[in-house]
Amino acid sequence: MAQKLALVTGAARGIGLATTKLFLQNLWQVAMIDRDAEALSQAASSLDGTMPIVADVSDPDQVDDMVKAVMSKFGRIDAVVNNAGIAEFGPIEQHDFAVWRRVMETNLDGVFLVSQASIPALRESRGAIVNIASISGLRASTLRVAYGTSKAGVIHLTKQQAAELGEYGIRANCVCPGPVRTKLAMAVHTPEIIAAYHDAIPLNRYGSEEEIAQVIFFLCSDKASYVTGQVIASDGGFECTGVGLPALRKSD
Ligand SMILES: NC(=O)c1ccc[n+]([C@@H]2O[C@H](COP(=O)([O-])OP(=O)(O)OC[C@H]3O[C@@H](n4cnc5c(N)ncnc54)[C@H](O)[C@@H]3O)[C@@H](O)[C@H]2O)c1
């Protein structure tokens, strides 16, 4: 059987890199997409079965060229993982329009553009889209007016894709990670935010990149062949809980 190809955006580090490695372990090939040329070439240099492509997912021309390059090398795309994302936190009244646009361009426009450019290839393969949103798209929180709103948009965009692309056999699902200690999270998580997350998460810890990658890979695999339009939080239980969790925890 021909080797499958996953296109992973934001693949130079963090969740995207862990996802790339998991695909490779499962004998897929991976087109690694990132706009950070140096980090991408370093990450890809030791990974056989990958094609690194420098591209900004928020730029329609770069996205079209990138998908063409993937198709001319591999001739197929079986899964698209829209993982590239940025986080900028700040109070709502101080979020200037430039910040709002920057966050939307990568987190929401990028998912739309990369998915749309991949539709002809995904129709051929009857492939899968997995979009990476966040628990910040499921529950509102302070400092995240642009980030949280962009991720809520990704959640709805996923359902829209599932509704419209199902007739081509294309599945679309969304993973909402809880906090993971990547460069993105550490840039915006203060010690207070870290402590608050621990308090609000039943499993009482951050997740790992590999734990998120496992959920992404499952949704791309044939094991999820009848799953589409779903939003799955990989969040240690954050989303299911309400107030009072620390006080209600049993202490020994
Ligand atoms: N780390 C967390 O706690 C957490 C929690 C919830 C959701 N997420 C989401 O998971 C995804 C991955 O996050 P991470 O923590 O691994 O981030 P990260 O910052 O470690 O890695 C993100 C990668 O995306 C690339 N990138 C950013 N904008 C891009 C663009 N416009 N075009 C191409 N590449 C671009 C960056 O260069 C970087 O290599 C993001 O969508 C993020 O919002 C992360």
C-alpha cells in the first residue's frame, strides 16, 4: 500500500513537531510547514521521510505554492493538521487592532486557507482535516479576547468543514489542547496563570506535546473513519469542571 502523507503546519517545534514524529513512527511521510526557517530546517534535519517547507499559513499565495510543492513531491495528501498558531494575551481595552488582526491571520485565516487549498488532494484520498483550537475557544477567560475568539472560530470552522466536505469523504475534527509547556504557552503563562491552571484541572497538571499528538493522530487515522465534526478536548478535564474544584479535592 502507498505510504500516506500528512501535512502539518507549525511543525518546527512544540505540538506540531511531536505530531510529526508520531506520524513518522506510524510510517507516514510528513510535509513539515513553518514560517520559522531556521527552526524548521533544524527540526527536519534529523527526521527521515519529511519535506520541510517554509511558508506563512496566513498568506494565500504562500499557501498555494506550498500545497503545489507538496503535491509535486508526494502526489497526495491524506491528512492536514492545522496546528500553526500564535498567542498574544492582554486586557480587552488594550488589545489594539494590529494584535487582533495578527492573531486572527494565523489562527483563523491560516486554518481556512490551508484547508481550502488542500481540498482537491483530500478529495482524492478521502482524507482528514484536524484543526488545533484550544480550551480558550471552549470557555472564555481573561486576557484572551483575540486568542480565545480565534480558537472559537476554529471550532465552528471545523463543523462547517465537516458539514460541507463530508460528501467528498473528507472528515474534519478539532482538538482543543489544555495547557502544554511549549514555547507558545510559556511566553504568555505567568506563574499566576500556571497555578490557576493547576487548580482548575482535575488531573492537576499540564499536558505533554505527545499526549496531544496521540489524539491528533487518532483523528487522522482510519480508526476514526466514522468520526467527523467533533471537538475533542485533551485538557486533563479542564472543560468539564466548574467552580470549587480545589476545595472539593480530597486531601489525604
Ligand atoms: N501550548 C499550549 O498550551 C496550547 C494550548 C492550547 C492550544 N494550543 C495550540 O496548539 C498549537 C501549537 O502550539 P504550540 O504550543 O506547539 O506552539 P509553538 O509556539 O511551540 O509552535 C508553533 C509553531 O507554529 C509556527 N507558526 C506560527 N505562526 C505561523 C504562521 N503564520 N505560518 C507558519 N507557521 C507559523 C511557529 O513558528 C512555531 O514553530 C497552536 O495552534 C496553539 O494555539 C497550544
